[in-house]
Amino acid sequence: MRANNPAVTAEMLIRKPVEAVYEAFVDPAVTTKFWFTKSSGRLEQGARVRWDWEMYGVGDDIYVRKLEPNRRLEIEFSDGTAAEWTFTEREDGTFVSIVNYGFAGSEEEQAAQAVDAMGGYTMVLCALKALLEHDVRLNVVADKAPDANIH
């Protein structure tokens, strides 16, 4: 991460065991219920996977830099940005922290990307919380920009 480059953090307590919360991010059978709609496979260290948001007609190729089961995962997106999740087990559940960094462009462009990323990751954590704690699919990713949906 460059010294002048912004990093954003989104955090949330999920009242479920760390194994379930971690698995929700590495197993696309779960992740597709609250974030992207399609994946080429499970996250494995060193793997390259494809994530698609079919409702928007977009996708990204992800490189899995690091996986520490139930503790940490780090990925790199095709645009060079990266995200790191840490999972902290607590008596009342799992505290998830996501840090996103590596934004490119002018200072204004980086700031706009950082704000968008923080909002996006916060939304994803809220959707995961609803899914794991209450078995409710919020559809927040698709509903954030309904006019951009291609379906």
C-alpha cells in the first residue's frame, strides 16, 4: 500500500461462530446469497477465481493472495486493488473487519473509489449478518442500483 493511498475499513459483529462467517466468504454457495451472483470456484490460496454480478453484467477476476482458515483472507482484484478480511472470534460471535486499499488515479478519483468501496463492503456485511443470523436475503447488492440492472 502506498503511503498517500487511502485505505477504507468496514466492520461488523456477526453473531455466529467464526467457522460459519469465514466459510460464507470462501464458499460461493453461501457468498452468492448475499454478494455476487456467480463464481468460478471456492477461494483457495493462490487460486484465481471469477466473480460475476450478473444483474449488472459485470465481473472480476480475483487472485487469492492468502488464506488463514477462520482468521484471515486476502484477495487482489484485477484493477490492482486488494482487500483483507480478519475474523476475530468472540463470545458473542465473530467480528469481521474488511480493509480495502490500492486505489488508483488522482486524489479525487481515489477518494471516490474509497468512499464507494466502504459503502459497498458495509452493505455486504449487513447482508451477511441478515443471512447468517436471521436467514433473510436482503438483496441489497442488486437493489442498490436497480436502474443499472440488465435483467
